Amino acid sequence: MLRSTPSVKVSQHVIGRAPAARRGPKYHCKMGYDLRLPSLTERMLQVRVDPGGTSQLNQCLNLFQLVIQGVAHMLGSGIFVVTPSIIRDMAGPATFISYILSGIAAGFSVLCYSDLASRYLCTGSAYVYSYFSIGEFGAAVVGFFLIGEMLIQAPALTLGISQNMDMFIFNSTFLRWQEDAFPEWFLNTDVIALLIMVVYMVINMVGIKSVSYINMAVAVVSFISLGTFCCVGLAKGDIDNMSKVVNPADGRTGFAPFGISGIISGAGTAFFAFVGLESVVTLAEESINPKRDLPRATILSFIVVMILYVVTAFSIAYFIPWYEVAGTTGLIGSLKDKGLTIPQYIVTAGLIFTVFSCGLCTLTTVSRIVYSIADDGLLFPFLAKVNPTTQVPHMEHPGVYHHRGLH
């Protein structure tokens, strides 16, 4: 029979991690209530309260900076690539309904993250929460899946930037020049993407403040570009595009040309556009007031992104017939087809900078998750090293970039 351990009142201030080689897990996490755990569960979770522990990371982010971090990570390629694809191939003009449905589902995840983030104020996101819930093995599986998810997402983002830069800045000449200028063994390497990886590495190793400032600047560009597109789309669009146009290829028409099943399929795909929900809570040890700001930032960033997705999806379908939406060039292609040069350049700038910021946030997130797992002894100890000057975990960056740059 399990016996209860004495009540442990944890400090009301962020405790973070005490400097130790193996913390397993460190969880000197602050909780705002009495922690009563049965002895068996306590041994399984290896809970240790260390009132003297301090975070090695730089606690400098306020609520606004955390919200921008979440928005920057969630926007990414979703609003520029995923949305046009759903309109053309799945839901048609009803895509904004798909986003509302997926937003409802994602909202439950947001509430879960918000609640857990206010209880366990250590960096690591779902890995940390899993450690408390199901123990070390389950947490390790969750953590490695999170790392894998980020490492799959990042190459797609950087390659997307490279392809759009080549198409709209170099007029599709750079990649052809690369084929002639470099030896054959180097042809599988995207030079632009590789250079972007180097920029990511430098920015992240400078410190979390530099990432935050860049995200704020990019957020301004993103809002201007999306605002420009929505204004142009609503001003020059036609309400008939929402329900009366007929696809000459297959005769589909109406508000939901693919039916209810298309809307549901679109909602399933649109859910992936909310990848990045965990980016805010991974900065728990770098927040000034995490107990207050992490839940608020998670919810606010989700609401902002949700509104942007719904309004943009409606604007695209209103602007041009749904079957003419380009699945690869998305917003930019629709403006180009209409001959709107200036808005096209504004939206192109927004696409490049927004996807760049998303990739930057991806690296920031994965580096904190790797740091948290390594700090618990489940990865190599050198991956938990923190630069004493910049106060960022940077030892894993070269390996991450090597993985991404060669794709």
C-alpha cells in the first residue's frame, strides 16, 4: 500500500536547474501548491526540490516577446503554402471553416499546454510534462519525437525560403548557376539553404534576446504583408468566387466543392499549420515571470494565429476562383496572375521573412528540448552545456545544422 510523503511547499519563484551532472530530472520545478506524492511515484519521477537552484539560462523575456515567439513559430509555411493547398485540393472557399474546426481541436492542446506550463516551470515542453506523468522512458520517447519533428520541419522551411528566393529574387537562375559552378558531389547541397543555416546558428548563439528582436521585426513585416494581401483580396475580389464559380476541369462548384468530407479533410491538414504551440513553453526558464506569462502567451499567440489563418483563407478564396489558386506559390502566385506587382513584392518579402523566423524559432525550440533531455542525463552531457556569456545552450547547434544543411 502506498504511503504519502510529507507535504513539500515549493518556492514561489522560478527555481530552474541546479548545476549538477545528473539531475534526473532536475525537477526543482516550481509549483504553486503543495506537492504530495506517494513514495513509489516520487521514486519513479525522482522529484527533487532544490530551493537554492537557479536557471543557467537568461531570464529576460516578457509577455509580448513570448507571444511574438509563438506567433512566429506557428505562422511559418502554413499560411503561405498549406492554406492555398487546402483551398485548391480539399475544401475550396470553405477553407476558413476548416481552420475554425482545426482551431477548436488545437485549442484544447493550447489549454493543456497553458495549464501544465503554469505548474511545471522548467524548459522542455511536453518532455517535462511527460516525465511527471509517465516517467523517464515515456518522456524520453516524447522528447525524441519532438526533436525528430523539428528536424523534419526545419529543412522544409529553409528549402522553401531558398526556392522562393531563387524564383522571385534571382528569377530562377541561381540554382541553375549552382549546377554549373560547383562540382558534382556538391550538387545535392542547397547553397542558399546552407547559408541560412549558418545565419540561424549565429543568431541563436548570440542569445535569446537577438532571436526575440528579430522575431519582433519579422512580425511587423508579416503583419504588413498579410494585411496588404487581405486588403487587396477583399477590395479586388468577387463574392461570386465564394459559391458560383465552376471548375472547368471536373465541374465542381459551390461553397464546398468537395463536400463535407473535403472540409473535414481540410481541417485535418490545417491542424498541422498550428505546429509550434510548444515553442512558448520551451522558454520557461528564459521568461521573467513564467507562471503568469507562459499561459497567457500560449493562448494569446494561438488566438492571433487563428485569426490570421481564418481571415487569410477567406481573402484568398474571395480574391480568385478556388481552382486557380496555385498550390506551391500560394498568395504570391494569385497576385502575380492578377498583375499586381507591388503587392506581390510586399507579400514575397513577408513570405521569406516569416518562414525565416519560423525556422529560427524551430532551432530555438529544439535546442531547448535537447538541452533539457541532456541535462537529465538521457543524452550526451556536452549537449547540456550553457555558454556563460550568452546564457544559451549552443553545443548542439553545429550537429543540427549539419543535418539540415545537407538536405
